Amino acid sequence: MNLKWMRPLFTARVTFTLVMALLMLQAPYTANAYSQRGYTDAALAEVSLASLPREARETYHLIKQGGPFPYPRDGVIFGNFEKRLPKKQRGYYHEYTVKTPGARNRGARRIVCGKPSECYYTGDHYQTFKLIRE
């Protein structure tokens, strides 16, 4: 039986598997831990307000003042569909855009708040979150 035609398929599959393994090894560690069901309470990282980018601090202060907000989508409900934040009822979280210098659109940075003392920063468009501490 001539199976030479399978060699490229086998090679491609092995290459894909090796590349994926290398990417996983090089993936940056995040402080958030997730189960298959999503968020785990004990693992959410924290960040001080002072250590956030200037634009994030400005957005945070606007949130505390109640606006005015520069982007029309500021204040919309954040669904938390990926369960990266603690589970709350629908409508609990609201998102606000953090200006990204050089971005032609809203960029990837956001602050998501529940109650006024519970705000989270994400610099990677909801992939990771850090609880903001004043």
C-alpha cells in the first residue's frame, strides 16, 4: 500500500502541534485563574490606582464624578459573558473606555465597574482584569 500522500498531512499535524506547544510555553502568566466554568474568586489580581496609565486614572476620576464621558458607549452594561469577573446579576457591571494614545478607535483598554468601590482595569480588551485599589 502506497501511503506517500499521507506524509504532508502527518508533517503538517506534527508541526501544528509543536507550534501550539511552544506558544503555550511562551504565553505570559496571568494572575487570573480560570476553571472550565470561568472565574475563581481567589485569583483576581489587584493594581494600585497610582500605577495605572494616566489615561486610566483620568477615566477612573470621571467615573467617580459621574461624567461627562468622551465616548458614546461609556457606561453601557458589561455582560461578563466569559466570567472573568465575579458573577453578579445582569446589569451590575458597566464599562468605560480608557483612551489609548495612537489608537484610531476605542482601543483595548477599559475600566469595568460594579458598585463605585469595585472597579477593574483591563489593558487587553477583557482578557485579564485587575481590581483597582486607591
